Amino acid sequence: MEKAINIQEHISSIISLEDNQWELILNALESKVIDKDDHLLREGEVSDSIAFISSGTLIYYKDLENGDQMTTDFGFEGDWVTDNYSRLNNCPSLINIKAIEKSKLYILKNNELIALYNKIPSLERLGRVVTERFFLKMVEHNIDLQTLSAKERYLKLLKNHPEIFQRIPQYHIANYLGIAPKSLSRIRSEIFNKD
């Protein structure tokens, strides 16, 4: 597994909590290790939790009718993963979330989250910040798909997540960028053979 990120340090970077509040949160969290290719969520299930990635990598993807997969997002150390649409609407998920490498997660069930919001009002700020980050990431990716060339999207991904190319299979990266794997190989060889 890659480096682990401490959930307390992560939360403390967003909100301040008292010791007794930390105790409530840590008691509500379930620590779980999932192996490579295991699912956190499958299409058709209702998302009933959010998970913090302490170490490892997860992908969001959709199974297509032709048997292919459409990769829609990634989660790395320090990210929260969930299907907010399913979780907030209590409806079946349209996506899958699975581990690409062995991953350590801290899982918080919805009912526990709601109880914590009632006991620790400042925790709602954490929820708002996490939700806003999800939203902004999704909007930015959609705009990039419509306005940037394939090469520009690749370079932006390389700049923002240089580790992605060592950790995520090429076809998932190509899929996420909205290009064919052959196009990704061509773009990479153009860039790296320039020097």
C-alpha cells in the first residue's frame, strides 16, 4: 500500500474539534481494508455511507451495455468516496466504486453521519466542504472534456496527479480522459519522445 493519510489530520485541516468530539467521530468510523478489485459499491446498490481513503486507490466506473466500462473518477489518499446521488436520494447507484489496489478506508454510515451532525454542529462544515469539492471536481472534468484537446487533458491530469500513471491501468486513464487507449499511447510518446 502507498503512504497512509491520517483521518484526524485531514479533518483538522478543515475544522477544529474538542477531544470528546473526536471520540464520538472515531467511535462512529469503521476501519476496513479492501483488496484490489473488491467493490466498495456496486451498481444497483444504495450508497449508505461515505469512506475516507487512508491509503490506496479507488475508481468510479459504469458498466456499459457493450461490455465496456466507462471510468468516471478516481479516489486517492485523502479523498472521500461515495455516490452522493444514490446516498442523498436513497436510490440505487448507477455506478460502481472499486479498489484498484489494496486500500485502507474509514467508513462512516449515513445514520452515524446524521447523528454526528446533530451532536457536533461544526461537523456540517466538513460535510459541506467535502460535497463542494466533489461538485467542483465533477464540473471541472465536464468542462475539460468539452473544451480541452485530448493532449491538454492528458497534460493537466499529469500535472495534477503525476502518480496516476504508476497506479491506474492505462485503459482507465484513457477512458477517464475520453480517448481511446491507442490515442493515449500516441499522446504519451509524442510528449516523452520530444526531448
